[in-house]
Amino acid sequence: MIGPLVEPESVPEWLRPLVKVSGEVDSKTFTRFSPPEGAYTRAAAVLILFGERESDGEPDVLLQRRADTLGSHAGQVAFPGGGAEDGDGGPVGTALREAEEETGVVPSGVRPIAVLPELFVPVSKFAVTPVLAHWDTPSPVHAVDPAETASVARVALADLADPANRFTIKKAGAPWKGPAFEVDGLFVWGFTAGLLSVLLALGGWERAWDPDDVRDLDEALAAYQARLSGEARLTGGE
């Protein structure tokens, strides 16, 4: 099922526009990629978990930074998620299982509220279904397995929408460009940044920002890694 899983009026007011529009969008709203005819794809799901910060009630979203030692997407910021397994019962089950395994989220405190269209990721051949959820009863989160997850963070939507934290990245010698964010010490780009960029607009949270601020991806990544290394030295980490 694509679209709302609950009545929009049953979620917090700030989330209602996103739940309502979830049944009106298709994959082209989020990506220009589609799997080639007859191509192999593997089913996957991500959990886009929205909550409210305990300190001030501001809306936020759960993100994680993947371990630098992973063979694919090392060090990238992502939503909790991964490949489907037998017994998941569909994308909602996959998203909740993966979130628990990666961040320690307690599934009983999470209320799935909508399912977005399946999105093809060419580099991994995954067909990813984003599952929107509200964190009815928040639980502590952490990097459950440091071999897979370096850190977990709840990032305020207002900080993601802050024009000072948004820019565009490009790859030298390639026509590709995409959105990016630098917020709470995280550099968010690729599939996750693309999803966040569209969700900010659909949810009515987007603020005017400068899409002409275009930065080279390799240079931005190098600067980000240098900052991480500096912070590790200051805290005594590796």
C-alpha cells in the first residue's frame, strides 16, 4: 500500500500535510532514476522517523552515520534501513527491524503513518521503500553495532531547513548535481539528502535557500573527514 496508513488528523498538526500528500506522489517526485527493463533489484526499506525533541518540542528526524569501515556507502549519513528479509511482512516490517538493529529504536513506540513509492538506487540496485513514522513513545538510541553504525542523531527539521545549512554538490567531470546539508556535525548528501530535500518541501517546512551555492563533492567530503579526524583527536578517539 502506498500513501497514508492512518487518518491525517490523528498525527501532530505539523505532520499532517506530509501524510496527506503521501498518497499523491510517485517515484518521479523524488528521483529521475528507474530500474532498467528486466534488471535485477533487491527490495529494501528505510524508516523516516519523525519526533519532537524533549527539550523544546521541536520536530526532528532520526539519522545515522554509517561506519567508515563498511564496504559500501562508508561514512555516509542515512536513514535507518536495509534489505528486506523473509518474515518482515513488507516494507514497514523491514524498516522497523532495521531501525531496531541499527539504532536501538523500540518498535512498539513507533507509529508508521505513511508509505512512499519505491525508489530505485542505481549504485546498489536496491528498490527502496521509504516508510514515514511518528515517534509516539521515544526511546534512547545509539549505534548498536559500531562495525555498521558510527553514530546516531536526532536532527531538528528547522536546522535542516535553515538556508545556512543547505547547498548543492556536484561531481567534477560529471553532469550530476544534488542537494546536501551540513547540520549537527553531519554532512548529508546522496539518496538521503535528496529525500530530505523533497520532504521539507512537501511538509511545508522548506525555507528559501541558495541553490546556486554549488560545491565540489570531493572537496566537501575531504573537509568533512578532516573535521571528523580533528574531533576524534580532541576526544581521544581513533
